[in-house]
Amino acid sequence: MNSYLIRNVSVLGAAPTDLLLRDGVVAEAGPGLSAPGATVVDADGLVALPGLVDLHTHLREPGREDAETVETGSRAAALGGYTAVCAMANTSPVADTAGVVEQVWRLGREAGLVDVQPIGAVTVGLAGERLAELGAMADSAARVRIFSDDGHCVADPRLMRRALEYVKAFDGIIAQHAEEPRLTEGAQMHEGEVSTRLGLTGWPAVAEEAIIARDVLLAEHVGSRLHVCHVSCAGSVEVLRQAKARGVRVTAEVTPHHLLLTDARAETYDPVYKVNPPLRTATDIAALRAALVDGVIDIIATDHAPHAVEDKECEWAYARPGMLGLETALSIALDVLGPEWDLIAERMSRTPARIAGLTEHGHDPAPGAPANLTLVDPAARRVIDPAESASRSRNTPYARMALPGRIVATFLRGEATVLDGKAVK
Ligand SMILES: NC(=O)N[C@@H](CC(=O)O)C(=O)O
């Protein structure tokens, strides 16, 4: 095993110090360390954060290896500063059995770039009709604790209740894609002024708000844990705020794109901006940002959704929804929140690790902590070039934009996965 002496790094914005990574942990911290044989990393001007944890990543394997594989997605994650990602279940076949979740988990271990924690489907084939083998997935080598039909809503309230009841036995979580399907039939973008002008069928905010309202009541009734995926509307924030005030066991995520981009992007008719839930309004963005700061929204999750060129570079109506996120999430967080390192660590590492039960992750770099961390250059600005992405897909909405911050190095259990801004393997 290699050891690394990181020189003059600012841990979460504090005064510069040295960190020695050895045997998978932060072995020592303090100014002027010496460690013969260790690889020296000059970290002047860099900030160390606990390795980021993504609760919502689409890795596409098995089934759409042309869009992403566990390995390419893991590499994109490491380059984005992540040390763990939770892989969504909408693969082909769907991750609705112990066999498929174990396959994804093994592929993650083999790639060895981030810890890949599979999420299991709630219903068989994401069809919303019968519960999947939740217990078998929980008992498998992958030890699944989060279940989601993401991409689809668990629309049937009785099924949602049963799922919440079932996972309560092992303190599992149902992560809901909140979209009342009857209200979004044929929807192409946010329902509002822009959709009216463009003549595109709208996805009304109430389709999200109504499911969240129902689900927090169900979670409260059952006493189980609910997680709300990709919250996109101001009204949803208010529903969550009330539920949390009543003590409902609910957590919620927001994506980087919903914190930055509005539905006005649809005016370009460029399907790179087509995403589910859709980009909303400036009012929604303001409410989401405020909720992220005050904690009503617990975490930033990427919803990294790679798509092959033929599924994205076509007419808007035929394009698949979704955009890349892993390699740009920290930059968007910096842009939106500023250099609020403790808040960024809380929303992108500690809290998602805690929600997912990933006990090795989400620890600030300090002696004895697992050496899962990332080094950021906050002064760097980079212009996003889709061709440079480590993802197999190219559907980033930030092409040609100059974004703040650059990941210089990432360490997983004390081994570098990224050095000098480049993937190590
Ligand atoms: N977020 C997206 O726009 N796309 C997701 C699934 C989904 O939520 O529709 C995908 O898997 O591509």
C-alpha cells in the first residue's frame, strides 16, 4: 500500500496543515510532518473535504453499457471528488433481485474507484405492480438498504405503504421519484409560461408536491423512513418543511441542475436540457437554495443520468430525460453556495453517508478517520468540454460554461484514485 503526505492543505478552510495517509486511514495530521517513503502531494492552496457521497447515480450497467458502465461512471465519480455512489436500479435487467444488485456491487469492487452501493427496485421490473424481493436484496452481499423505482413513481398508495412497512424491519429507506403519473402524461417540460409559449405539454409542480404530501403522511403513519429524490419545486419544500416540523422521518435531495438552470433553457430546444423532473423557474431555484442552506433539503445528489448520443441528439420530444452530473457537482455547489466548506461537506458527504449507512464515508480528514477524501482547488476555473468527460456519455448541460473549482486529488481508503486532476487507473 502507498502512503501519501499531503503538504499544506486547508482542511475545510482551516489554516494549512499536513496530512499523512497510511494503511487506509489518516494516520497523522499537523504542520511539518515527515514521512520517509510517502508520496508527497503539494496541496498549497487546496482544500481537503471528506470524500463526496452521491445518493443518486445512474451507472447503466447491466444493459446500457454504451451509455455508461460501472467502471466509467466510477471514474467520473472519482474525478468529481466522490468516494461512494449509490447506483439506481433502473438498469436492464432491473436491479430487483439479489442477483442483479450483487452483480453491480461486484463490478464496483472490481473497478475499485469508488464504493458502489446498489439501490434495489421497490417493484418488480419498476412496473409498480408487485413488491420486489426487498428482503433478499437486503440480505445479499450488497446489503441493500435503499430501495427506489427512480425513473418511475411508486404511484399506488397501497404498494407504497407496504414497501415502507417492509423496509422498517431493517431500518431501510424508500427513495421516491415523486411524480403523479396521471398529471404528467405526455409532459415535455415544466408547466408554466415558457411551456405555454413553446406549445410543449407541461409537467406541473403539483404532480411532485401531491406525491410528496401523500408519502410523508404514509411514512408518518407507518413510522418508516422516506427519502425524496430530486426535489424541484418551491411547493415541495413547504410540504417537506411541515413534515419535518412534525417529526416525520423524511430526508430530501436536490440536484445541482435544479439549483442552477431554469426552464428558459427549453427555448433552445436542445434536448440536453430535458430532464426529469424538469428544470423549473427562478422562484423554485431560490426556494431550493434556501432549503438547502436551512436543512429542509438534506443533501445534494447528482442524478447523474448518462444517455447515448442517439437518445439525446434528436428531437426534444424523442430525447430521453437526464443529464450528467458527477464531474461538475462540486463546481455547481461552489457556484451556488460559495466556499462554505462545512455546509458543502454536510450536504455532499456527511449527511448522504449517514442516510445511506455508509459508515466508512463522510468523515472529516482527521487522525483515525478512514482516508476517504478529496482535494479541491477553489481558485481554479475550468471551461467544461464534454469531450473531456470520463463518462461514456456526453450529455452535460454545462458545455462551454466556466465553472469554479477543480478536483485535484481523490483518495479511497488511502489510495489515490485521482492525482493532478487525472484518474490514476
Ligand atoms: N432524471 C432523469 O431525467 N432521468 C433518469 C430517470 C428519471 O428520473 O427519469 C434516467 O435514468 O435517465
